[in-house]
Amino acid sequence: MPSHLITRRTLIATGACALAVPARAAGVAPTPTMRGGANNYRPGAPIVERIGGGGFFMTGTVRRAGDGAPLPGQRIQIWAHTTEGHERDPQSHGATLTDADGNFRLEMPQIVPAFGQAHGHLAYDSAEFQTVFLRPVMSDPSATTLHADFVLQPA
């Protein structure tokens, strides 16, 4: 048998190694858009200090896909069904910017269950990176914080 033929064992072994290298080289994978995340989205929601009367905190981080570097100055829109309004109401929407370390925090009214679940909505919707919509569900509807992280892929 010629020595240049590849056996099944060699193919499986080298194929597995070849697949592992790109995965390591890719680094931090981008966050996929969540089903239902864009529900009641309002393009251009204003940047605000707080939504409504406050008492609840939406927090998170924004990093770049690949190297995981924090992304300062990125606009994150937040909305939810709260004690002060439905997620479709304009007063239930607002946006904030990430700080120098890629962190964001926005105070808003307490999130309450809608469609059987207490959940928030977040969006990265600026032009520099691909749009991502998130819809994290709260494990405890009485919690006063909800955290969501974005890893963004350049547009």
C-alpha cells in the first residue's frame, strides 16, 4: 500500500486537531440574538439617566468578539414590562452607554412578569457592530437586578 494514503484513524486524528485550532484562534464568540428579544423594540430610544422611578437595576458588559476587549461608549437600549408600564410603552424604554471598562447599568422600575415570565429586553443597535437583541428571563421575579452580557461582532 502506498505511504501517501491516509488511513481512517489518521484522518480522524488530524481532522480533530484541525477543527480545534480555529476554535482556539476565534477566541470569544459573539452573542447570538435571542428569540423574542426584539419584541416591542423602539428604534432610537433616548439615552436616559433612569427609566421611571427606578428601584431595579439592569447591568451588563459589552465586549468585542474574538479578543474579548471591553467596548466603551457603546449604546445599549433597555425596555421591560414594569410596575410603571408595559414593554410597548414609550416610557418603558431608555438607553445607556457603556463606561471605559465596557460596563453598563441603568436604573428602572421593578420588572414584573409578562406572558408568564419576568424578563427584560436589551439591544445593541448601533452601526459599528452587528445588532443583537437579548431577552433574559429572571430566575426570581422579586429580584431587583438583572445582568446581561454582549459580545459584539463588527458589522
